[in-house]
Amino acid sequence: MSKRTLIFPAASPEWEVWRGTRAQMTLERRVQDPALAAVEGPGIGLPASELLLFALWLNTRDATLFEGLIRSQLEKRGLVSRSGAAPVFDYQIAAEDEGRTLVRVSLLPVNFPASLALSQAQFYAASGDLLPLPEHRMILWMERRQLILAVTRGDEMVYQQVLGHGANLTAAIVAEIGALRFALEAEGVMKKLAGITLWQSPEEPITGGECLAALGLPVEEAERPAPAVVRVERAASRGRLLPAPVQAARRAKARKEQWTRYAAIAGAVYIGLVFLLWAWQLQLKRKAAALGELVQADQPAAAMLERSAAAWRVLESAVDPRTYALEQFHQATAVLPAVGMRFTAFELKGDTITIRGTARNAPEVYKYVEALRKHREMPAYHWRVSPPRVLRDDTAEFRVEGRRQ
């Protein structure tokens, strides 16, 4: 395995940047925002607050039916967007029993935070899935100042929940844990528990652990372990839990690469035709003195080739991404927010791009212009925005102009 980078939620509001080899994961540094980690192709450990993780019994062992049955359950539970957007989820088999299957489902929320939708991210996984989990236990740890509960069946997590803000275990929280334990046992999601594990972090130590004695289970306390290499590699190999903005960014990148290939092919054809035309004209010039009449007879063919060359020169604007309007339009829309902004006009004239549209509010316009200025695919353009015109419903009409330097 080459060195793999993982961005992982810390117990504090910060994020940990881990670097892995075949042997272990090593903590390199902490950052305030995953986007500031400045690493290529990282994996993202998702906090429990940013995904829903639960187990379902499916009355079949036919794996071809699992995805459809899970989608039906998500719709039944009201977990599918009303906008019709396809839910982003992954699942894995937790157990099989007499014609039915227990699957563990990881579902991303519809309003997935933009700060975590990193186009360069290689994979996403629940943070708990990346840790070496003890078997048949309830595990408590702190994550971004939230108290997290995970439940394992074997050494695999089958349930995860945010218990609350703050690191203090109260009697009410312990009672909630007890109720959850009985519910999961009744549903057959977990087997008999071996005990409770309390993972501590120096920056956010959990207090009130003595309250857990009320559950009548052995309690052990240890430092929260580092992410496990084998679990990180397994998450990277699955790679199905990708937020919709990241999927869109990957599709855009694939389209760009495809257009680049088309441009290269068209350029090669163009150069080949120009070369053939030059060779043909040179041959005609060498024979001009002795074959004047033959040159005259071949004049229509030469004129046809001239027209072909002119046509390819016209095509040059379509194979150069800097002057191809569709490519520039694609790049301008790549940094649009997911909702709340649309174009009403897009014009590429010479070295100037003019964009008109409407936005949810005026600040969204300035955010979009800032995104254009930072867009790596349009570095040659200098962007200016006219003051947006705010309408009665607080929406704003805007005009943005970019001039190629």
C-alpha cells in the first residue's frame, strides 16, 4: 500500500490528519477544516452527526434484492429526499439467520455539509468503521465535543448514535443507553453484550463513568485507539459512500478528460491534413513548370483541400478549451452552489465571459464570484461583479464578468 492519508474527527472541534503505511497509521497534525488539510486523495472519516447508521433485517438471503429492499425501507421511514434525489447509502452484511439477512446501512443526509464535500476525497466512511472495535460491546467516545455510542456485533459496528453534546455521562443518558440495549437485543441486532468500553481522549475526557454501573455490565476504560490500517484499506476498497457533490465533481473531471482526448484527436487529424495539404502543394509546385496543364486540371481538387483546411481552422475554436464556450460554461457551473442560484444568460465573446442570473440572496453572489476566482480550471480569468439588484423577495439579480488576462 502506498502512503494513505485519512482526515478523522477529533474529540475536540478539530480534525486529525493521519498518514498510513502497511504497518500503522500515524497522526501528523490537526486542522480546523478538512479543506485546509491540503492533501491529495484523502479518506474522510465521517462524524456520527453527519450520517445515519443502523441495522435492518431483510427477509431474504438473495443479495441481488438487498439494495431495492433497503431503498424501500428508507422510503417507509421517511429518510428519502422529497426532491426525488437518489439517497446515497452503503450497506454490508452483518449476519444471516434462517432465510433472512441482517444488513448494516450507512446513509448520508440530504443536506450533507459542503465543508466535507471535498472533490479530491478518495473515499468516505463512518469514523467508527475505521477504528479497531472490540467485540460484542457498547463503545463510548468523544467526537467533535459530542458523546458517541457505537454497538458491535462481533467486531463490526451495527449501530451508532450521538447521545448529546458535552462529555458528561448523566443518569438520563445512561437510562437511554439501557433502553437502546434492550431494543437492539429484542430486534436481534446484537448478541448478548460482553460489556461497555469507554474510550478517552486527553482534550475531551468523559466524566461520570461511574453511572454506567447501573447497566450491570463490565466497564473498561482505555485511550481511544488510532485508526486501523486494515479497516482504512477496506473502506478505501469499497468507496460507495460518496456525497452527491463529490460524485458530480468526479463526473465533471471525467467529462473534462474526455474532451481533452477529443481535442487531442482532432488536433492530430488537423495537423495530419495540414501536412498532407502542404506536401500536395509542394509536389504541385515542383511539377508546375512541366505540367502546367495537369496543374490546371487538378485545380478543383486543390480548391477542395483549401476548403477543408479552412473548415479545420474554423474548428480550432471548438478544440481549444480556452475559446470553447461549452467548456467554459461547464467550468463556470462547476462551482455553483447546490441550490439557490441559476444562470439566465452565459456569453463568451473574445476574451470576455459574461454571466447573468439570479441568486437566493446577494451574499450568495459574492460567494460564487469568490469560488470562480479560486477555481483551478479558470486561473486566467479576472472576475468582476456588478452590485446585485435585490428584488422584493430578497432574491438578487447579478451580472458577473470575467476577462482573460
